[in-house]
Amino acid sequence: MINEAMFPVKEIEAFGSYNDELGDVVLTQNTGYKFIVREDTGEILSCMTDEYKLVTNEELHLAADETLRKCGAIEREVKVLGGGKRTIMRYVIPNVKVKISGNDIVNPEIMFKNSYDGSWEIGIQAGAYRLVCANGMVIGVVLSKKSNKHSVYNPRISELPEIIAETIENTSNIFKEDFALMLDTKVDKDHVQSLIEMVPTNVMEPFVQYLMGHNPENYWDLINAATWVNTHHMNRNHNSTHTFESRIFPTISKWTHEKARA
């Protein structure tokens, strides 16, 4: 599992060449580019500019390891994609749980994303997930999403252990407090209408059909409705999709607390 993602990676300076007036090949240095090479296979994963900061999967794993151990997290899944160009690592925290109904229990999950070709930033995402697809799409409730650009000018990369620890602590608290309150609080019909108004018009029809078929009774039902339309009907390449996704949890959490206090 995790060993699949721990293959060694190195940088190799990229050289150029040209023929001088005598026809001899001359190498040029300082091209501003470098190759990211998978050492165990010799495969070139990418060619990046010198501004690209290599953060290996092993470094990301080490940054998270202490916090994951302290909270009792268990490795759930590791996906190595594109021959090693992209990696997803998922962990579940089994000792923190929310019972949704019957035998349906949701635990917090932490997902890490990394890439060696610049297609993904260093990602730390927390939530309650049912499915993570090969393209990185999450089916579930996203609670927190943080990313750091692979850049030599990004000072936050050195703070990854602290960022990960904060994310996990906040997520555990949300499970213990907010999710339980969402399940126990009957939904206000005005908030259902407000959510309908939040949804982009191009996916309004399937969303309304979902609401009619599922008839949300509490705020957990409402957050699942919003997540469903986001993951099943909205285009991940559109900024509006990510804007809507980032608003789902904080907005419905706010409504839940307002209703609970009323």
C-alpha cells in the first residue's frame, strides 16, 4: 500500500545543446529547467522549471506521520497514478465516528495529494468520503481543503506538519460537534429554499428532483443533497463548482446552529 508511493525521486539538471561554427556540439547549462526522474525505473516523470520545489511522497508522509499516529489514523487507500506522476493517500480515523442511521457510520478521513508533474499542488483535504475517484474527485462531505504550490518561493511548504495537525484536529472536532448537531436538528424549510437558491441554474432541475425524491428531514440530509449535486452534475473544470463546494459545509453548519438556537 503506502510502500507503492515511496519510490525514490531525484532532480536532474536539464542541458541544452547546439552546434558551433565548427559543427561541434556544445552543451548549454542554466537552461532554467530540470527533470524529475523516478530512480527505481529511470522514467522521466516531468520536466519542470527551476522554480518548481520537489516535495516527495515520502516527505509528505513523514510530515503527517506523527499526527496520524497520535490520532490513531489507519491507512485506507493509496493510489499511484500515471506511473508515479500523481499520488493519493487516504487515512481514516476510526475512533472518531458519527452514526448516521442503522449501521451507517461515518468516520473522518484525511486525504493527501501530491504530484511530480505539476498537475496537482500539495493537497490536504479532510472530510467524510464515500468514494475517491482516480481523477481525485471526492464523493462525500468536504470539510477542509488546503493546497500548497510546488514553488521554491512558497514558505508554507516547511510548515506542512503544523498544517496537517491543525486540519486533523479541526476535523475531529467537527465530527464530534457539528455532525451530531446536524443529525439531531430538524431542517427549516426556509433553509432548503436558501440552498436551492445557492445551486447554479444549470443543475437546478436534477437538484430539485433529488430533493423531491429524498425529502431532507435534518441538516445532514441537506448537506448530502448539496454534495450529491456537486459531485454528480457539476463540472470540475468550472470555478463555480469549487466555489459552491467550498460553501456547502460552512453555510449548512451556520444554518444548523441558527435552527438549534431558535
